[in-house]
Amino acid sequence: MRRRRTCRSQSSSAASPPRRTASTPAPGSLGPCWAPTGRGRRGSSSAACARSRAPAAINLDEEQRALAVFTRGLAAAQAAGRGDLLARLRSGRARALSDLGRRDEARAELERARRDAEKAGDRLTLTRILNDLAIEDAQSGDLPAAERLFRQALVVARAASDGIREGAILHNLAGLASVRGRPDLAEPRLRRAIAIFRERDSRRRLGNSLSDLAVALQSLGKPAEADSLLAEALALLREVGDDTSAAYVLFHRASFDIERARLGGVEAAAREIESAAQASGNRTDLAVAELLRGRAAAARGDLAAARSHLTAARRMLHESGEGDVEAEAGLALAAAELDGGQLEAAARAAEEAVAAFRGRGDNQLVFRADALLAVIAARAGRLAEAEQRLASLGPGAEARPMIAQRIALLEARAAVSKAKRAPAQARRDLETAVALAQASERKLDELRLRLRLAEVNQRAGNPAAA
């Protein structure tokens, strides 16, 4: 999961991953990257005031107030003929619109801001606008368009010698790589971002990047270093008082614990995240707490509780426009329904989870959904559909770097082999998957896979192996 899934370059760094995440940055103020503006004529003074007051409005989660402040500032700048302020004010107004869920209006305002920045030759503001446009594309599922814009933003940031924005955009590119199931590409980008933030003593950004690197390493099957990085990230973020970003580190740590079948501390983490969300008014973080509870309930085999928590998380995430995290919650619900033997409900949840992401570039969410749907079809006796789903995962899928994808592929392949009455092949795939899960400390996966393996052995008349 990502911290408001890909970071805004001016405020924090970028997930799991992805808004403004795949493991993305926490929301932050708009102010730190804006150059101070002197007071001049009444119109320019009003515009400057708008730019200084709006960050506080957003920090208080008063998006509507922020929109009003930016709108007044924009009108004042236009009346005063201050073309040099238009791009920045439009950019801030677009963010407020996006936070209010008015995404089409936000996109249109960002495009106008881009033209204003290009006309004014304002490379610093242009970097931020390109980054925000990329975020809008990433959240809508258009990953190729998002990558093009992030790369354009990176070129402009480097031309402007803006190291902090360069680091933030590298972080966002890493988040995009993670969403595409390429944590191996995310890792070097995050390590470069971390080096930049360490050099500039940007501790909050450093904490966020360390957290996302931990998620990438966990995805690559390197849990020991991931744990160490999360501990450092949490200490840094608490030191600078960034409770929202610290809450996401707690989310990742609790998620790792669920993967390891250590459920004892999950509710405490969910409560801490919920407390921070209530203090800030952040609806997305409230949903994240419910997502954790739903995953923990599913791990305990409590389908009713898992449904309740995950459905609540999906609703809140849908309302706040966090499509990628909503998809994660949907896939968690699909897996819970499947484990509970509810094949139709599982298929419906999986299809709904990734409907918006199909046909829009390689996406690990779609891969996982199709692997799950292959298992569902195989168990339902729809062998042709199961084989088609399996084929859609693509050639060479077994070599993918993300451990979760390789396990999903092997489990799907074993389900199809079992349905075709080929127990030897099913056994080989499940044994390979068990070894992968064991080596990467994914205890919950290991336990489930061992159960599947026992079923195959029992059916093949090998109860001793079962």
C-alpha cells in the first residue's frame, strides 16, 4: 500500500505502491517549495497572502477553504497582471480540487497551470505541475502516461538544479515501478532518493523514502533489511512530528506482521493509525486502519469480520478517490471470500477491484487479480477460463522479481493442474511456492500453500505426504 500513493514533489516523497503512492507519501503542506513573494500592489499582495494561507488550510484538512483562498488569490493575480504567480496559484487550486474529489476540474486546472509556467519560464513550478499531472494519471490507472510525465518532471528538476524535487520525483518513479510489479527497479531509485535526502538533511522525506524502500525490499524477499529500514523511518518521522507518515510506517510494519502470521499487535497499530487520522481528519488513513483490520480478520479465518472491515475500507477509499488502495482492499476481500469457499463473491470482488486498471499498462494489481481468478475458475470447474486467465499472466511470469506475484502464479498454475488431474505438476508448483514463502518469511502464505499441497497429496492417494 502506498502513502497517499505517490508523493507531491513539493511536500513529501512518494508504492506500496503509489496517492499522492504503491507506498507513497503522506499529504503535507503546499508551502515548503514556494519561493517567498514580496508585497507590492494590492493585487499581488492578495495573491501572496493566498499562497501563504492555503497550506495551513490544507494541513487542517480544510480543502474547501483552501480552494476558496487559491481562487481569490488567482483572481487577484489576474487583476494585477501578475502572470508570474498564475502557475503557482493554479497548481495550488488544482490540488485543492483533487483533494475534494473533483478530479476532472483538477486536471484541467493543472493543464492551464502548465501553460502558465511554460510561458513564464518558471521551471521550479513546472516541475511540480508535471509531477502532479503524473500523479493524476497514476491514480486513474494510466501508468504509461504517468511515467512519461514523471520523467519530464525529472529532466526539468535536474535542469533547475533542484535536488529535493529530483529526489521526490525519483521516489515517485520508484512507486510507479512498484505498482508495475518491479520492486527491483524501485530499489535503486529509492536508494538514490535516500542519498539526496540524507545529504540535504531532509528528514521527513528521508523517513518516507526509507519506508518505501522497506516495502520494496519486503516484496523482493529481503525481510531483515526491510525491518531495519522501517525502524529507522519510524524514529525519524516521530522525531519531526509527522504523525500521518508515521502512521503509514505502522501500517507497513503491521502488514509485514500479518504476512508472518503475527497478529497480536495489529489492532494496536490500527488504533494508532485511526487516532492520527481522527486528529488530522484524514479519511484515507481511517480507511487504511480498516484495511489492516480486514486483513487480520481474514488471516484469522473470520470471514464476516473481514467482509465488514474491508467493505468499509473500500467505501471510504472510493469516496476519497484512492483507486489503487481501493483495489488493494478489493483484492484482500476477494482472497478472504475464496478462503471462505465463496467462489462467486470472490470472483466478483476481484473483477471489481481492478476493472479501472485493465488495459492501462502493466500493473501488479491486475496480475494478482488474474492469478486469483484463475484459481477461482479452476475450483469452479471452468477449466477453459482458468487456462485463459493463466495464459494472460504472460510468458516468463515465473521469473518476476516480486515474490507475491511468483507465489500467485505458482498457486494458480497448481490449481489448474489439479483441475486437469495432473497432481505431479501441481505438487511441484506448490512445493516451489512453499519454499519461496518460507525463505521470505511469508508465513501466512506458507500455511495456506501447505494446506493446498496436502489437498493435492490426499487426492492423489498419498496421505503420508499430506
